[in-house]
Amino acid sequence: MPIQLIAMDIDGTLLDSRAQVPPQNAQAIAEAASRGIEIVIVTGRRFHSARLIAEELPCDAKLIVSNGALVKSVSGETHLRSLLAAETARHILRASEEFRPMCGVVFDRPAAAQVVFERIDWEGPFIGPYLRRHRQHVAEISPLANCLNGEDPVEVMFIGPCEAIRAAMNRLEDLTIRADYTLALTEYAKSGLSMLDVLAPGVTKGATLAAWAARRGIPRENVMAIGDNWNDREMLEYAGLPVVMDNGVAELKSLGWTTTLSNDECGVAEAIHRHALRDA
């Protein structure tokens, strides 16, 4: 089936290990768009972070951000929105007290206080680099639950060493309100960094991509998805043509899906040329 929509992750997929968009990737994406193929960026990043990457592409792209919680245009127009209930977020915070230094609450806001932490270690080895890049969007509120003052957040997030984040995930897997939220895990074993997002129930990259493709009238058979990490799994399962990066987690690569080159070898460009442009 001809590819009508290409959905791609950002980190570890579109970007190389220097966090740059290789020119080959940008050129292949632009050529696909010029042939009428819809380009959708699907990422765990917040909108304002993802938009900086989308603006580097020489074509229009829609953005599915926060692991599926929001669908936006680069201009900021919101197309789909699934927020986490504030009371559920409060329960999550109460149940994860020991992980508070790693925990933040994310809101869908235009500028300041998009990400709220109880106390920020700007020099911390994991949270520090992330927060310094987004300083203008970060705020401190203590106790953290006070940020939930009637506004539903996009998510509760945890960021830190892989082992600690796995422990946080195990804790949240066993709560009595488990049906009230979805967990999305991202791990970068080489750097030891991991992120866990607590989202509204049913929210995944795959579910939101399916909803967006249906709105656009594009069958799943005509969707290609490219990803590398745990939080990409549902997106890859949905797509008619799932493609896993060579640098992807071993478990995804073992599921029998098509693979492409690594992110440092322009795997996105290779996949687009091999599968989307060959017969376009």
C-alpha cells in the first residue's frame, strides 16, 4: 500500500546522537511532503520543545506531543487534547513521595510554568541538563501538589537514573487507581537516563496517531511509523509499516518489524527512501 502518512519519533530517531537533524533526514522528509505524504512528529517531548525541531524541517508537520496527550500545529493550534485529571495527579504524587526530587508536573500553557518541580537541582546529573535547556518554562512550587489548583495537567513526569525510574514505575503499576492513568517509559541505557510519563487513561502515541489518521481519512495500512524506544511501541503496533531504528532498544528490534539504519546513519532518510518514495 502507498504510504500516505509518516509518523516519526524525535530523540534517537529523527535526531542524531548530537541532537541535530541530519540534512539527509530533512531532505527526505521534504521530498515525501512534496509528494503529498503527511508528516507527523510523534514524541514524548512537550510542545514547545518539539516545535523547535519541527521548525528545522523544510515542510509543514503536525505534532503529537507528550506521548500522545496533545496534537498541535507548529503555530500552536490544538487539534486533540487529553489531560490527566488533577485528582489522579494528586494521588500519584502522594504515592511517589520518595521520588519527589525526580518528579515534575507538566501543563499545557503558553509560556511560563509549563513544568513545575518542588525543588530544582539545576546542577543535578539528570534533571539539571534537561531543566537548564527549558529554564524559561520551569517553575518551583512547594509542596508540589499545590500546583494542582483546579487546572488538569498534561502529565506527571519522572526523570532520573534508569534504575530509580524503574522503581517508580513499579510503584505506580500497583496502585488501586491504576485504571485512571497510563504509564509511558523511555530509557536511554547508554547515558543511564530514563523518563516516565503518567498520562490520562488510554493515552499513548499509538492511540493518538490512530485518532489523527482516522480524522485525516488515512487507513493504518498507509501509515509508516519510525521509532526507537519503549514509548514508541504502541505507535509501531498501530502502523501498517512499523520501522525500528538500529539503535533502538533490543526488545523492539526482536519483534520482527522492519529495521533501518541508526540515528547516526540517517536511518529516517533510509526508511523514507526505501518504503515511502520508492513507489511514490
